[in-house]
Amino acid sequence: MSRTPAEKNMWVNDRGDPPLAKDEREINERYIRGEGRIVIETNREKLPGFVGSMKEPGYLDLRPFYQRRPRWSHKKQSLLIESFIMNIPVPPVFLYEKEYNSYEVMDGQQRITAIRDFYENRFELEGLEMWPELNGRKYHNLPEKLKAGVDRRSITSIVLLKESTADEEAAWALRETVFERLNTGGVELEHQEIRNALYQGALNDLLFELARLDAFRNAWGIPRFVENEIEKNPEVLSNSIFSKMEDLEIILRFFALRHADHYRRGMQGFLDLYTQKASAFKEEDIGLLRQLFITSLNVAVEIYGDKVFRPFDPEAGDWEKRPHKAFHDAVMIGISNRLDKIAEFPKHRDAIIEGTRQLFRDHPKGTFTGRGNSKNDVQERIRLYGEMLGKVVG
């Protein structure tokens, strides 16, 4: 099985999940040690000062692209500014102190972006309900008293301090828990949206890059990628796989489930764990993963054509209309483990397709469509497909 240099050692010091406290004494001791509790501070700052602090190098990591693909419209941004004009209380933003006096946004990214963009004159006010006479104005040409009034307003930030955890893995878990709890109101975030808000890095960038491939998008029914696609091709947001970032998760599953021997915490928890450990990946690791995914994808498409990643339905005698994540896992990992036989795949295309049909005849449909996501379930479907492929190509 192909492994990048960092992947070969990523599980060496893995401590596994800590044991649960056995009795009240151990529960009390855990609480006294401060485990599972956060250390916070609350700050309140006038809007001009808050915007100014964002210009300081390394002070605030806003990352507007990583949190959610849909962005606030100018109208929604304008209504926030109108709330400041009217002195309507605005919810606090939540920050994480990743290094001393260096923060990243856990909740409130859209509000912060709106405040910054307004003070930098990036949009005109529109759709105001109580102050319609200000529509079309930017910050720089607000009436004098209105501008002074906005400048008097403050934003509250609640900061999760670095002292909250003792080690990096615990910090990842705590940040994710806090972020998820903060974002359970309104539109609940998907697991991959949370990962992309918290785990930025080279692997995260690679997921976005690979999710733009024509072959990948064709397989999953996502419109072809164009630059600035949300602006130029807004209908892409109507595709649920894209809008919920499931495309990124599908690719992440391929990378992570190659390590299914270490699978724990369920599917989402294991993807979190792999992503955390991938923070140590170097450029060489990312390059090898990129090539592994692209090559495996191209082979899969060459074999199955427009039916790639679609399960076979023995009762109907045909392939299903939609691809399945769990079957994608088995196909991609099976192919990636036999790329030394890549020259054999085109020769045995018909045999591989028939072997795939036979897998679905011989095993319950749920085996390959993810009805079970235990460690045994995941390993079994990967094993079955891999064995079939091995018998055909050697």
C-alpha cells in the first residue's frame, strides 16, 4: 500500500482515546485537573479599533474562504451595519488564541468580514429597512453624525485562550467541540464545513484543488469548475454535494481510509483524526497524495466510464443512477493499492466490470453502500473489492 513519508510515521505515537473515568473520585480529579474546561476572556472594542487591529500582521486569521462556501450578500452585510447605526445589540464573535496574541475566528466570520469591508469602502449599503435614505452610501460618504455614531459602536469578542489545553491533539478536539456547539443555531454546519473552518493547511488546500478536477465533478454530478465559480456560476450552490462540501469529504475519505487499520471514533471522528495528523505533511507528502488520487481516479473512470462509483443493482440488472461514497472508497483504495499493475487495467476492463457485478450479487447491497460504518464494515468492503481486483489483474 502506498504511503507518503509522513504517513509512514503518523500513527507511531498515537495514544488512542483516553480511558473513561471509572468512578466519582476519578471524575472529580479530572475536573480539578481542568480537563474538558476552557479558559476564556472577554474583550470589547470600538469598531474602528477592531478593524485597525485586523491589519496587524498575524493578529487575526479571518479565512473567509474556508468557513462556508456561501457568503453573505451585500444586503445582509448592510443590515448588520444598520444594526450598529440603530444601536441594536450584535452577538459577540468567538476567537481562538492559536498563539499568544494571534487569533483565528471560530464564530462570527461573516460579521467580521462585513465590518471590515464596510470600513474599507468595499460595498454600498443596500436594502436598509429603517434607514433607506442611506442606501447607496459607503462608509466614507456617510453623513458626519451617522459616521461618528457608527464609530462609537463596539464589538464584543470572546476568546478561547491557549491555556485551555495541554497538548496539540487535545487543542484540536476542544476547538472542534466549541466551534460545533457555537454553530448549532440557524443553518447547522456539516462536518466537513467544520473541518475546513478549523484545519487549514496543505492537505485542506489539496482537497479544494482536487475537487475542481473535471473527472471528479463529472462522476459526482457537479458543474464544471470555472474561476470565481460562485459568482459566475451561482447555480453550483444548488448542488448539495458542493454546497455542503461533501466533495471535499469524499476525497478526504480516500486519503484517510487507506489507514483503516487505525479506524476509530466513527467515520467523522476518524476523518477529524486523520486531518489533525496531516497537519505535519510536507510538500513531498502532498505531491504524492495528489498524484495518487489523480491516477486512481483516472483509472476508475477508464474502467467504469459514466457508471464510475455507482453500485450495481442485481434485481434491476443495471447500475444505480447515483454514485455512493462507500463504494467510491472501496474502488479508489482498491485501485490505488495496485497501481503497480496499471498497465493491466485496460486489458481486463470487462473482467473488472463483471467482477464488480458479481460482488453485488454475492453480498448484501449495504456492504458497499455504507449502511454500516464500523471498523469491520469499512475494512470488509475495502477488502472484498481489493480481492476481486487482485484476482483479475494479479
